[in-house]
Amino acid sequence: MHQLRFDLSDLQAMVAVVDKGGFRAAAQALHLSQPALSRRIAKLEEALNVQLFERSTRRVALTLVGREFFLKAVEILENVERSLHKISDISLTHFGQVTIACVPSVAHHVLPPILQRFNAALPGIRIRVADEGAHEVLTMVARGDADFGINFLGAGAPGIDFEPVIREQFVLACPPSHPLAGKRAVSWEDIGRYPYMTVAKSSGNRKVLDDAMAPSEWRPQSYIEVRHVSTLIELVAAGLGVAVVPQMAMPDAARLRAVPLKAPGIVRTLGVIRRTGRIFAPAAQHLYEELKAALARV
């Protein structure tokens, strides 16, 4: 089989001459000197053993064979470009890592089925979940350490895009046998009659509670403070007192009761956050959209 001694740059040179209508314009478009462009065309003609162009002082035109080969050259270059894009997309979609920063309540109750579907669709992608407090999630996204985050902090933060998805109620967590467990709703005065526990001021959830309670002249005094809502839930289950927590953080009703709040009720807005201007790889974009849709269904 005869070996053709030319490469893609030679084909690109021929196509450029035709598209630009001459050697001078083609050389400028390819950032080549005219002699260098002419050498590429000569190399291609020598390899094919045909004349591709009819040259005159006024114009350059394709020969009959040149017209036939020009169509093939365009087809070859388009196929190569499509193949390269496909390989690039496969690389970006099926290999690599996606990092999500996420508040623990969402990580525990929303992420598992989504990550299971994502892994089934893109098994080559490594998933890193940073299940951290709200302030840490915001910091990771702002620094670029996470592709995106799920948080209730970040709206209005400089350099952060916050896309609200769901409003979540805070509820009273108490054991099923507790006197408040059977109520349709409880006031903060009701809560204050029993041992009360809460998260520390370093917690994002504490900020939401304090901001909501700021206009109130009275609030229950806590006798235990912890850093994480998950710890608070376990202390309530152990019978040490009651606590106000996000609805999503609650375990099944057999362990604890979730009683709605009144006077005032408190909500937090969960959203997906990303650093302003950040462009996602295809895999990260896929997971970003999946999470938004899943949160909207909660």
C-alpha cells in the first residue's frame, strides 16, 4: 500500500487557500509566510502526485482533481475535529473529580440517591463530599476548593452566586414520650418550660435562629451547647432535653418527634452556591443540575 507523506497541516493549508481566495490571505490566516505555505501545498501535491491548483498572476483556481480532493480534505478535517471534541468530552465527563461542599443535613438526607445515580452514569468520576458547617461550606466555595456547594449561607456574599432552591422549616425535636410531642405546634414559651439545648454561636444554624429571634424580648436559655446538629439530635434522643433543628436533620418519627414552631416560626433557605464566573466541567455541571432538581423535590 502506497504511503501518503503529508499531514493535517498540509490539508489545512489547501483548504485555507480555497477559503481565503489566494495564497497571501491564507498565509496571513495561518500565521505563515507565503513561501512556507507554498511548501505545504507543494508537499501535498507531491504526495498525491497531482496538481491541485492552477496558478496565474491574477488568480489561483482548483484543478478538476483539486476540486474533488478539496471536498475530501474538508471532510477529513471536520471528522478529525469532531473526533477530538468527542475525546475531550469523554475525558472531561468520564474521568476526574467533582468536589461538593455541603451542609451535613443535606449530605445525609439528599445526597445518597443522587450520588448513586451519578456514579452509575459516570463511574470514572471520583466524588469528594466535604460535609461541613455552613461557614466552612461558604469558605470552600469562595476559595475554589469546591466546585459548588449546598448551603443556607451565601446570599449576598461577594463573589458568590446563590441560587435558592427550597425553604426549610425549623422544628422542635423531642422524644415521642415528651409532653410537647403530641402538640400541633409549640411556642417558644412552651419550649422554655423544659431543658433546652442548642448549637453554638459558631454554627450557621445558630445565626439563623438568633436572627429570627432578635425582635423577641424572650427566648429560652440553653443549658447545653454543641457544635453540630447531628450531636444535638443524639442528645435529644438520649433524653437530655429538647432542641430546635432544621426539618431535614430529623430522623424517623420512631426516634424523635418533629413539632412545628409558632410565634415565631423559623425557616432557612437552602440553595446551590458557586463562585461567580466559575465554569464547570461537564461532570460537575451534570451533578450541579441533578442536585438542584433533587432539592426542589424535597
